[in-house]
Amino acid sequence: MSSNLRITPTDPFPEDLEELKDEKLQVLDSQVQRQLDHEVVADGEPNPETEFRHQELDEEFERRDN
């Protein structure tokens, strides 16, 4: 991982988000969000892998809220 604040598209990512405890899921979400922000500022657009990870996290949060 390039930084503990962000998770890059090439960093490992859990295959099954359901297995993560809420706290770890929230940390992972923060890391992905920071990476998205970094990519938009640095490259003008987010990496598709980062966008996909962000969407997966959103779906897991939604699933847990139901």
C-alpha cells in the first residue's frame, strides 16, 4: 500500500466485504475515498478500479443498513 491514508488500484482489496467488521469497512471506505479525491486532483478523473471499489463499498454499507 502506498500510504495508510489511501488504497491505490494496485493495492490488495478484500474479495468479500461481508467478512469485514464495521470498523475495518469504514477505514477501507475512507482510504478509497481519499484515493478517489487524489486521482481527480492529480489525473483529472478517477481510475475505474477505484470507482468500482467505491461502488462495492457503498453497496456493502447499504446492505448492512437493511
